[in-house]
Amino acid sequence: MDKNKLFGILNDWNYWDKPVPEFFPRDEYQGKINKYLSTGEVIVLKGIRRSGKSTLMINHIRHLTGTGVDKKEILFVNFEDPRFNGELNSDLLEQIFEVYKEFVNNETKPHIFLDEVQHVAQWEKWVLTGYELKRARFYVTGSSSKLFSREFGTALSGRFLAINVFPLSFKEYLLFKDLPAPDKISLVTRKLIYKKAFNDYLKGGGFPKASSLEDDLRRQEIIMYYETIILKDIVARHNLKNYNSVKKVALYLLSNIGKPFNLNKVKIALTLSYDLADKYFEYLKDTFMLFEVYQYDHSLNRQFANRRKVYCIDNGILTNTTFRISEDYGRYLENLVFIELVRRGHEVYFHQGKKECDFIIKEGLNIRQAIQVSRTLHDEETKKRELEGLMEALDIYGLNEGMILTEDEEYKIDAGDRSIIVQPVWKWLLEQKET
């Protein structure tokens, strides 16, 4: 690429002669970036498209300039710029670096931000060379989980620190909507305000930009995200010809959130081969749109052979692609709880014996917690089913306390030598401590 044209592209994206914009602060992520920066390792931000990775980078650029780093010591490259099309490889990375040094900064070690780097062939080798030669401090974002577990993990094993970026948590969503984090008093005096915000979050999800829009525009924005993920991150990236088959698999799985399934069901329902169903499922997980959860078993072989469940990264995708919230409020609550457990760093399974428990949390070699999710326990049959599943899990894993998360019920159940905490999902999401 002509170096003047290349510099023009870089100049458009960088802040060498213009102010760095200020976006919504996500303090938890910024704290992790600051902590990791001191190690000198490559910092990786990974997560679903539009979850806020790029804005976290720009916020960090603003943070760096606020601590005295000259703007010209920072290089930001967005690999989704269509002007790069057809030339995305490690040679282009080297050319970008040389143009930056020639036009902007050839004196000091820069901070280099590579945004959506999965589009660049052999980028990891170029970053590895730069890391080893101490040419720069590197920050990388990507929207592909396998990219980082395979290419990046192999090339840069032990040289990078990864941060999983999610759409807004409920606590972040409140701040995004200018609602302060509630204390004990405001949880009572402003309960209706927080519950309304929770219901908006439950059905609309937490994609940052979409969350700033009115309902109809928000819906259109999220549908655009969904379509772009299918088209760009799956169909285009893997050179697939059958867009409709990929979309059918996505819709089938999204319509069965929280239900045990196996790929034979997908194969039969959509008249696909098992291999295609499996491949498309892997691609959907790769984009961070879907998460797979296994039925827990002490035997790994049996665990992998057992039924699985699938959950979605954001309830906004569910609302705008499949069923409506009025159809199955409980599944929305369950999906939200799962994503929060993953966000908190837990290893999550489900229990299936004679009864079922929605989530069990493993720490090290042991199961530490069991959680059921139900919209309400007012119905005696529902309460009996939820308690029996939870109590079976407590018995099997030797736990003294369990939890049932609901729409709005809050009390404690004494069950002999065990106790069951019943708590609203929205309050649980606001807890500072992990579960």
C-alpha cells in the first residue's frame, strides 16, 4: 500500500492532533488493564462484537495521555476499516509500523493498539517479534474465541494476559442510565425505579450503544449486530456458502436457551448432517454469541457424552431474534444469571440426576454452590420441583446452603440442617461479592 495513503488511514483513526473522546467509564475493566500494563505482557481484550472493546481501548488511550504519555507515542489501528481490504497480513503490520515511525514517532517505544486483529493473517507472529524485541507495548482486541486459544495461545504462550469483555452488567447499566448504585435505603425507597431499570435490562440487554437508544432503534441496532456476526464473523470468515443454514442453527439454539439438547436434535430438526450442525455450532460459540454448559459428572468422558445446554451472551439478542419475554420470563432470568456467573469468573455446570438443578459452581476440584432460577415460587408445584432439584444437588455435593433466584421474592427456607436463600435476581446482580 502506498505509504501516504496508509498514513492517511492511520491519521483518521488516531488522536495525534485532536482530542481523545471520552466514553462511558467501565472502571472494572480499566482497573484490570492498568494492573496488567505493569507486567509488560501483551494485553488482550476479547469478546463479542459491539461489547465495548474498542471504546475500552480509547478510554485507555485517554488514561495514558492523562498520565503524561504523549499522543504521538500511541498508535491505534482499526482492521475493520474497508480501506485495508485485501492486504491484511503481517507485511501490512510491518508497513504500518514503519509508516508510523517515519511520519509520527521514531524516538520512543510506543503503545500499539490493534483492534479486531483476527482479520490479519499471521498477526500473532508479528506481535511476538515486536514483544521479544521490545519494540512496543501491545494491546489487542478480537471477536473470535478460537483465535486466541489456538493461534495466539500457541505463538504467545505465557506472554499475554486476557480480559474477557462482556456487554454491560446490570450495575454498569444503572450507571449508564445515570442511576447511582443503590444502597440499603434506596433499595427500599427507590425499589420501583430499580425494578423498572431491571426489566428494561432483562429484555433489552446490555450492548452499550444499543442501550442508549429508544426501543425501536435499539431493536434495529441489535438485529444489525446479530446479522453482522452471522455474515462477517461466520459466513465470510469461514468462506461458507449457505448463510440460511447457519442462521437456522443459530435460531434453533437461541430458541432452546436453557434446555438440554444434543446435536442430533439439531440435525433432525433442520435436516442437516451432524458434521454441519456441529461445525455451525462451533462457529457460533467462537463469536462469543453462545456458551455451552455441560451436565456435571466426575468422569470427564461421561460429562462430554451427556446432554448439554446453551446460553446466549445477551438477552437483547434473545428478545429480537426468537421468543418474546412474555412467553418465558423464567428463561430470560436464567440466561441472565448464567452470563453473570461467567462474568464473575465461575466454572459453571448443571446438575441432572433424578431431579435437575440449573447451575452448580465448581471451584478447584469441588462443587461449591448450587443455584436454581425460577420466576416465582408462588405455585406450590413449581416450588416443590425447584426445591427437590436443589436439595438433590445439595445432598450429592455435600452443600449446606442453596439459592433460588426469582423475579421478586425474598426470604429464607429452613430445610433441616440446610438453608435455602430465596432472592430476587435484580438484587443478586447488584451484590458486590461473588456468589
